[in-house]
Amino acid sequence: MTEQPHVSVVVPMMNEEANVAPLVDAVRDALPESMTWELILVDDGSRDQTREIGAALSVEDPRVRLVALARNYGQSTAMQAGFDCARGSVVVTMDGDLQNDPRDIPLLLEKLDEGFDLVAGYRIRRQDRFFTRKVPSWVANRIIRWITGVAIRDNGCSLKAYRRELLSGMRLYSEMHRFIPALAAATAGARITEVGVRHHARTRGESKYGLSRIFRVLADLMSIKMIRSFRLRPLVLFAALAAGSAILGALSGAASLVAIFTFQPTDAASMVFPGIALLWFALSLFLLMLGLVGEGVIRQHRVRGLRIVPLTRMRSFQ
């Protein structure tokens, strides 16, 4: 394609050979002829014919592009690879198992045109197993909403639309694709909204998701909380940790004084409390210095990010 598309649809896929061709047909039928678009199929180290089928479809239709990863890196990395290759001013993501419906893409684009930066779909009448998929998702979404403060009811739904500039400074890893709205709100102050979308039962292939992802999601959620709360004020975090370490040092020092005045001199000399107190105080000082260094780095980046107005222009304002 020589013409820059308006919409880039990014679809991570792994072992979805039975869904590749129907997905391409569904996207082609869902998007209007007047719209310029591209479909980026990201093969995340498939062991079946997903890559070969995608390559053949890209030859037939130049709007279809294949990005083949060397091995299986995970959905977040595959999605980031698609973002890096996307050329559209709007990026839409969806799953490759046809449980998301491409016919909902125009609905997301219409909502995006109302002035939002990110439109997240939430699945209406979700067609998944109740105990292994719906219940864990219900619990996880409420925990994520409580910790991040971003009122997204279905973080696990991959059908989302973004403005391209929102994704330019974002790097995904681990299971971070679930927290793009929280990252966008924390780092860019994005305007976010939701729309209800259709959801279909999987008819081809096998699901790649399971309960084993819970621990990775929880670890990433802690990272998101740290970014959201202390990204611009690292000294607050390190000062709180330093204060806790200093309190433990003070308690160890008090225990050493009690040992000195209570026990025999030979017994008191063998107590380890003075050494423990020194270690806690040293850790407190070290954490405080880390906070000061982090604060200095943040301030330096803020100064670099300021727009410098030339002196000639400043004089013209007078």
C-alpha cells in the first residue's frame, strides 16, 4: 500500500489457522469502502499454518499485512509489534479468535470521533465459561478498577480503538495490554469512554487463556499502581520506605539499650541489636538518597519537556 490508511486493525494471533481467513473476510466486510484501512496480523510464534495462511492473504490483498515474530512472546509483545508497524491515525485492536465482532469497529470509530482518545469495548452477553472465565474476570475487573481508579468495566476485552499519538510513547510487556486504559490515563491524561460490543462463542481452535495468568496480572497491576501514584513524585515513595526502615532501626536501637542495661555485660556484648539498628538506618539513608536522585531525574525531564520560547518571540508578545 502506498496510501497511508486511516485505520490500522492490529490482531495478535497464535495457532489460529482456522480463523485467519474468516477474520480477514469479516474485517473486509465490516469496514466501509470509503475508509482506508490496513489489517496487521501479528503471528506470535504459531506452530500451525497461521503464518503461511496470513502470508498468502497478504499477497492477495495489499491491505493485509503479516508481522511474524521469531517465537512466542505473549499477547502484549505481539500487540506492541503491531503498534510499531501500524501506520493509521487510529489503531483498533481485537482478538484473532473471532469472539470479537469486526462489525463493532465502526461503532468504536464513531465514538472516537466525539473527541475521545480511547474507546474500550465491553462484552455484552459474554459467551464464555462461567466459573473459569466469567467469574475470575468479574473479580479481576473490580480489583483493577479499585486500584487504578479508571472506571473500565471489562479490561479483558481486546476490542478497543486508540488515537495513534496515544500509543507512540507506550511500551507493552508481560500482561500490560490489559492495562492500556490505566496507563493512558496515568501518563497522558487520556479521555476514555466505553461502548457495548458483541461477543461470540469460540467455534474454531482452542483458547490460549487460563487461570495461570492471574499471578502475572497481579504483578503488572502492582506496577501500574506504582506508575500511577509515584511516577511524578518518586521521593514520596522512597521517603515512606525510608521512614519505615528508620522506625525499625529505632526499635532495634531501643532493644539494644534494653539489652545493655538488663543483661550481663558479656551477654549484652553478644547481642546483635546494635548491628541490626545500623543496617536499618543505613537502608533508610540509602532509600532517601534514591528518592532524591529519582526526583532530580524527573525534574530534569520536566525542564527538557518545556517549550522554550525564543527571545525574539518573547519581545513580540510585549
